[in-house]
Amino acid sequence: MIRKAELVTLVADFVREEARLEAPGFCEFEDLHIQSREKGADGSLTVHFQYVFDEDGFSQYDKTTTFEGYVTLDAENEIVSSDLQVTAIGVAGQYEPPPELLRD
């Protein structure tokens, strides 16, 4: 069974890779909320999450981008299926997500 710290790292790395984001730098912040975990009979684990990236945590204007999705891990903690989409972009956000993450 995967430890919580490992799970958080795995999911955050997945989001950054899919969204083409770097790890947060100066004045940038990220927050990952694990919303649910479901264990499968085959040893798999499906994790639903929300990830928030803030381009400038000190700005008076909203520069956050919110992502929601899930990953399914097999018994060896490898991602076997996933989904990720942008659900909100702040009014002053300058980040342009990959088109495949934008859905109506």
C-alpha cells in the first residue's frame, strides 16, 4: 500500500507533467486535495483529486488555475488510467493550459 506522502508526490508530479507546469518557484504555490480513494479487488487504487496552482500568491488578483481529475494505480503503484481537466482559471491568470485539458 502506498503511503500518503508518496501518493501526494505521485499525483502532483502527474498533474505537473500533464499540465506542462514546473514545480512551484518563487511566489508560486500549489495545493493538492485528495477527495477520495477507492481500493479495487485487484489491488488497484483510484484517487480523485483537485489541484490548484497559483502563479502569484501575493497578487491582489486571482492568478490560480484549478484542475480536477483522477488516477488509477495498479498494485505496483504505476498509473494505468487517468483523467485531468482544467475547471477554473483566475481572472488575472497568464498560464495557458494545453488544449486537451480544456473541456466544455
